Amino acid sequence: MKILFISTFYPPFVIGGWEQLVEEVNGRLQTRGHVTHVLTSNYGMSEAKSHSDSFLTPGSKPSGIDRILTLEANLEHYSPLALFGYSRRLEKNLEATRDTIQRFQPDVVFIHIMWNLTRGIAWIAEQMCPGRVVYYVADHWPSAPDPHTDYWTQPATDNLRSAGKRVVAPLALRWIRRSNRDFRLEFQRVLCVSKSIREELFDRAVLDPANIHVVYNGIDTSRFSLAASGRVPPNGHLSLLFAGTLVWHKGVHTAIEAMRVLAARGETQGINLTIVGSGHPDYERQLRGLVKSYNLENLVEFRGRAQRDEIPSIFRRFDVLVFPSIWEEPLARVTQEAMASGMVVVGTNTGGTKEILVDGDTGLTFKVNDPECLAQKILQLKRDPALFDRLSRQGQSKILGEFDIEQTVDGMESHLRAVASLAETRPEAVSSQFA
């Protein structure tokens, strides 16, 4: 098959695990004989370092990649001025999509991350490749507002801005809705990363249940299971790790608050927390400010973002992954990677997380924004090496048995083949009306 991937981001520029998943799936489909191409945004390319293909399956080759799409808005701070030039950016993205499909002539279009991209891109794909568009939904974008609508419907932070926003917002929203009025997506074949996402699409996006299927995301378990070899349950000490993007909805502040609780009780002997990752600059400053204000500098360390190939060795050096997420997680790969490495995951069971993290079975759980409970779970593991050993083994067994990436690609490939074989219309037969 000729498969066109569409994704907001694609390595080397990554925010989290989903972009890496797209690349890994792409590589494995190539090794199975498929021809692929990637249409993605150019965002972050000036900051990104040279591209490494080390995570593609051996024998695969980098895809042809068009980094020509433009994001709807800045990732860190929305600017109201983004509305100016919106029509120009929209038409540029639609034209880029038309041209890419016309040149590549895919058998199937495989749409992944669409957050911060216009839905018009997916709409063009549905029009030019009717019945041959497959969505892999690993976040909440089908039911979430676009960044412009989100900004103009939110209250302002002060009275002066609020007054101005009340005047401008109706005009801005009318312009946005008029520009996007035709982009109603059919979602004829939707693959969901978890049952949680599938349920959300039933409830909020109001999609046809017959069109929605669950294909769990997976990881290269061989890379991470090696990190578990020789792991010994900690005895009297516990090294904690947070690894991921530093944004508010990931709840990193809860982990720091839990360290404050332990310090106040005099229970920090042998316990330390390392934070690996980067993210929103305002939130990073807030986290560092918390550590300083609580006098936790000797207990909490910030290490910045790690390279992808460093993660298995990092996991080998830690006992516990703290996963304090606040939002409804689709299904975080970092939890799978940690469990495959033999770490014990202590996390909130929001969204898809509860489909792999079961309290007392494959890990330990605590309530959202509850540092007291998190602190108690940490002490529980420190004081009970046998519990740690049992959770470590059972968590690893869960991931190795059910969440290997080859199983993910098997499921995806089956749906892609079904779609490609059912639809006979080719893009050259319909593209003239969109040229």
C-alpha cells in the first residue's frame, strides 16, 4: 500500500510520545513492504537538532517528508493577532494537502495528530480519497475546540481586557465559524488508542459506534525490558522519577507537593525525586519556585529534556515512575515504558491509564491533586520491598504481553488494508475539482 501520514508534529520535533509513535509505526509499515509519505508542520524545525532514525525498525528508511503545514496558533501563548492572516494560512494548508495527495496518490490516508491544525486538512483528504481515510485518535482533538474558538470563548484575565474581548469576540468567532463551515468530517474509520478515547468519541464527538475501533498503542518492549534485567527491589531507599512534558495538566506540581508532605513528616530519608523533561516556560518557573519555597533543593532535581535513546538507561537507574496527570490521559507511552523496564508506576488513573494501571496489581494509584495520598503510596513502597517486587513483575508482564508495538502495527495494518481494498475510487478521479 501507499500510505500518506498526516500529523501535526513529526520527529525530530516532538512534544511527547505520540509523535515518536507515528515515526515508529511508519518505520514498521515500511519494513512490511508499504510505501509511505509524511505531511506535517514545519513548527520547531529551527530549534530541533539533526534527525536521528535510530528508532525506526532496522532495515527501514526515512519517509519522504513534507514539512509545509502551518499551525493554527503558537503553542505557548495565544496571540489575538493570529486571527489576522488566518484566511491566508488556511488556504495555504488546504493547497499543501491537495498538492501532496495529488503527487503521492496514496491508497490510504492515515491521519494521526491533528491538534492545532485546521480540520480543513482532514476534510480535503476525505474529499480527495473518499472512504480511504483512517484516523488514529490518541488525544481529544475530535471533540475539542480549535485554539481560536477556545481563546475567544474564555474570559479575560483582567477588567480592561475583558471589556475589549467582549467587543471583539463575537466578530472573531463569526469569522472563524464562517471560514470553517464546510469542514464537517465523516470519520468513517476511526482507531482509538484506548477504550477511554472511544467512549469520549461516543459521548462528545457523537460518532457512529460502528466506525470506531480500539487499537492500543504499544512500545518496542525489547528496548525497555532489558532495563529490568538485574533489577533488585529497593530496601530503605526509593528513587522517584517524573519523565515527560512540563505542562500544568501533567500534574508535576503534585509530585513536588508530595515531597513537601514527606519532608514535613521527616520521612525523606533515602527518597529523592528527579524531573526529566521540559515544557511551558511559565509552568517550569512555577515548579522551580515551589521547590525553592519548600526548601526541597536537596531532594528534587531538574534535568531537562532527555534524548530518546537515553530513556531506557535512565529508567534503569530509578525505582518508581510518578505519573500525577490531571487530565483524562488517552494512554501515555511513558507508563508502558516504565512498567516494561520493571519500574513501579504510582499514578492517577485518569482516562486510559486505568486500562493498564490497577491499584495493588500492576502499580499503585492516587487521586488527582492529592499529594497526601501520593506521599503515602511512596512510603508504602519504601517500607515493603516484597510489594515493590510483586508490582514490578506484574506490571512488566502486563506490558510485555499486551502492549508490544508489533501488536499495534498488526491492528493498524489490518484496518488500513480493509479500507484500501473496499474503496475503488482513486484520487486522480476526484482531484480535479479540488485542484
